[in-house]
Amino acid sequence: MMKYLQKLGRSLMLPVAVLPVASILMGIGYWIDPAGWGGGSPIAAFLISAGGAIIDNMSILFAVGVALGMSKDKDGSAALAGLVAFLVVTKLLSTGTVAQLTSVDVGEVNAAFGKINNQFVGIISGLVAAGMYNRFSHVQLTPALSFFSGKRLVPIMTSFAMILVSAVLFFVWPVVYSGLVSFGTGISELGAVGAGIYGFFNRLLIPTGLHHALNSVFWFDAISINDIGNFWASTGEPGIVGRYQAGFFPVMMFGLPAAALAMYHTAKDNKRKVAGGLLLAAAISSFFTGVTEPMEFAFVFLAPGLYLVHALLTGISVFIAAQFQWIAGFGFSAGFVDFFLSLRMPLAVNIWMLIPLGLVMGAIYYFLFRFLIVKMDLKTPGREDDEAVEGEGVKLGKDTNFNALAAQVLEGLGGKENIASLDYCITRLRMEVKDHLLVDETKIKKAGVAGVIRPSKTNVQVVIGPQVQFVADEMKKLL
């Protein structure tokens, strides 16, 4: 089950990665015309509308992205089936159609059906489409129907499957919707405290990949909170919209880079150079883009107690920002790029106060991490036992020999004969191995990777960073 959820999380990263485009377009548009929101500038209106086209259709992107990511060979016909699935269910369960089916006035239809166009239904559509693709993409029909064989059969079977799914959702969705509303309302009614609780669990769930489910409740439109969409669309109450985003900026721009500095200063002298390369790259990634996995996976399994501290500090930061209404938003993650684009957004409130908060959080992260690492002798990067990691490693950059890196990682995994499957997400290689005893973590770490994760005996994840695609491409060639 965990493996399935992790694969779903990887699939969700494809549509989520589109959000930076929307934030850039809308951010520039609002920068040009912050008061008129496009009314005073055709260029601003064009950019804002272009960005809104992405934000407003995230549910469709989820359907397509999940269908593609969950299909067995990532074929485009699976993505088409995802779109078909979404169109079928949203039409059958639209307010107008439900009113016709139940012979009631539109105004009497359950409010849940007015929210059927959401990311939750998009994910379901994608999963059904991927299931149909995996089942029917290689089915051969009789000669008279041969034109519809194979991949052409997938959208057809998906349509029939979604009719059945729609019938189930007709009864289930109102109940699910009510439960989600109750859960979201329970947290949102806690105000800033609820935002802090969310921030804590957001970080705590990162290693499992289940944070995506939590994010969909608060960041997207599953229960009408839609914190990201409303912020960039400038819809809602100033000081409230963005409360589930703002507090992440001090952590990602200041806290985690400061934690990296603490780890560097506490690294062993003979390993500081190697650790410094890893930590510097992770800190830069966190500061500029808000991509924190290279940094977090550098210590989450080496020092889980320290990661718990990180989650608590994140919750505190989110609480403080929400409490004092220091608001900024992001399209992708809470890095400098999104902070810069937020500066002139209409719903950005006291945004500059996130800088001193970030400086304070940075100081807390540095001194607390340094104290705990030394006091508890935590095995953070550069403090491993001498036999754990040897050599200078490989520094990842534009000049990196990804072929050599892939070859070294593959060797540490037991060679190509030991690889059952290979996939990757935004920062990690994910492999299924045939014999777990052949995996040599020490050899893999010598390549200079951010970390090695073993969720199960046969599942191995190698944390590379944002350059993971290039390593995966080279590994596929070697396989």
C-alpha cells in the first residue's frame, strides 16, 4: 500500500510542477498592474489570464498527470484516457445533470456536486484511466473490431468504467465532501494554531510522500480552502488567504540553509569538503526554489529526532506568520523566486516581515541543530563513521559526468541484473531490486548522492536532487 501511495505521490509531481509557470505569469502580470489586476494594462491582463488558465484547471492536469504517471509504461494514450475519464465524471455529476437525473430544481441539488470539478476527482479519474491502460492496452479484438484494439481501446473502456465510478460517486461523494469539509473546517476554525498544526504535519509526512494528500485539502480546492489558487487569483480575505503558505518561506529560505551551515560546521575535518558540496547544493535549492528534499533527506534517516525538530519549527513558523498575518504565497514552493513574485500580489500582507522572521528562524535552526548534533553525536552528513563513506564523491552540476555517476550507483545496487524496475520522481531514483543483499549503500554513497533510503527489502531510493532526470536517463541506457 505504501509503495502504491508513493508512486501516486510521484505522479502528482508532474501536474504540481506546472504551477511555477502560473505563478510566474500571474506574478509578472500583477507586478505590472497591482491595482487594476489587468484592468489597466492589456499586457497584465494577458499574463494574468494565461496563469489563471493553469490554476483554474488544475483538476484536469491532475487527471492527466496521474494517468500518465501510474500507467505501466508512461504512454500518451493513458494521459488521453485520464482526460476522457475526467470529462465523463464531471459531466455526469455536474449540478445540471444531477438535477435532471433526480428531477429536482438546480437550486436543490446537493452542494457537493457543485464542487465535483476538483483535484480529488481528478486523481480518481487518473487512477481509473491508468488501471484501464494497464489492463487493456495490449488486448487484441476480433478482426472486425481490430481498429479499436490495444491503446485505442483504453479511452473506450475508461469511458465505461467512469460511468460506473460516477454511479458510485453519486452516493459517496456527498458523504466524502461533508467529511472533508468537517475536517478542513475543524483545522481552519483553529485559525493560526490550525495553520501551525498543518505546517507540522506537512513536514512530518515528507519522508512517506503522504504530504501530497494533506496539501490537497488546504492548498487546492478539495474543500474550498484553495489557498494557492485563491492567493494567485486574488480571491478572498487579505491576511487569511495565504496563511497555509506564508510560514514556509522563513524555513525554506533561511531555516534549512542555516541547518546546512550547522551540519557543515559540525562535520569531521576529513569529510567537510565532501559534506560541504552536498549541503551547499541542497541549501541553494531550498533557498531559491523551495525544493527541500535534497536537504531534508540528507538527515531525516540519519537523525530522525532532528527531523522532528525541523517539523516542529516549521509548524511554529507557519503559526507565527498566520498569527501576525505576514502573508506571501507560492505557485510551486516557498523559495526566493516565489517570494519575489509575491511582492506585489494584492493579497500579500506585510510580506517583508517574513524576512526578519526568517532571520530569527535561521538563527534558531543553526544554533539548535549545532547543539543537538554535537550533544547527541548525530550522524549527519560529514559525521558518519569512517568506513561509511569514502572518497570525494561526485559534485552535481552542469559539468557532472552523469554517466559515471549512474554507473557507480548501478554498481552499488548490485548491477543491472539486480534491477527489477527503475523510476524517478522530482529528486529521487526509485528502484525495485531482485536481491536486497546485493545492495551496497556505502558504494552508492561514494558517488556523492544525498542519501539512500530503504522503505522495504526490495525497494531502494537514491536521493539525487533536481538533476535526477539526467541520472535516470543514463541508468536507463546502462540497463
